[in-house]
Amino acid sequence: FPSHDSEPKPLWAIKFMNDDGSVDEKKLLEWMQEDFDHKRKIAEPRVRTYRECISLYKGVQYKSQETRAQDYRRDAGDRSLRAPKIVVNHCYEMVETKVSKRARIKPAIQVLPWNDEYHDKINAELVKEVLDAKSEEENFNDLMTKMERGALTCGEYYLSIMWNKDKEVS
């Protein structure tokens, strides 16, 4: 990891207010740019690793890992121009095999009643049915499959659920 010696000060540790109570926008913009550059510098090795893993998953076997460049074949030597290298992509096969095995297992959501009353039991059953219907409507299984594929390819995958209070329930 890059060193954190040049880490910018946190936002609350810098005085952005002028004497007249207005915000010094130039100072704020400089801090934001410095903070963004620092975070990008820290993320570069991680993003490079992700790109290498995705290239292996796709079957790109050249040293440069870049097929869009004009001279990507130079890495394989002059011999490869006449006899191209045949690649059997075992990474892709292994990832897809694991993803298909894991996709068979559905997430088990259990809704428990608040107490032992009849109405709470009925409400728990109804909520369970609504959750199952909503997961079908939103293609939750496809989302989980994409998440598994990303996790197996890159080693980690982040899934965030965004709540939309304005979305109507059908």
C-alpha cells in the first residue's frame, strides 16, 4: 500500500471560514482536490489487481493484459504472429462452475412473529410472501449470481441496497 504520510487533514480540522463568515471556496476546492488525488493514489494498486483478475477471467494472456493496444502481440514474441497462442481459459470455467453451484442455493429469509399471538403469526406469513414476491420481481437471484461472479473473479464484491422511499409497491 502507498504510504499515508501525505494524507490530507480531515475536513473538520481545517478552517474554511473567512473573517466575515463566508466560506473560502478556493481553500475548500484545493482540499477536495488534494483529498481526491490521495484517495485515487491509494486505490491504484487495488484497481490494477482487479483489472488483472478480470483479464484472466476473460482469457487475456498477454503480458500487457491489454488487447485494445495496437502492439499487444509484441509481448508474445515474433513467433506468435504466425502461430497464435491457443488459450484454454480454466479461470472462466472454474468461476462459472462455482457460480452455478452457488446459484442453486437460494437465500433463506425467515420472518418470525413478534410474539405467539395469532395475528402476529399471520402477519409474519404475509410479510414472508411479500418478500418472496418482491425478490422475484427485482430479479434477486440474478443480482446474487452477478455478486458471486464478481467475488470469485476479483476476490471481493460490494453490494449496497439503496432504499427508495418514493418507489411505489405494486
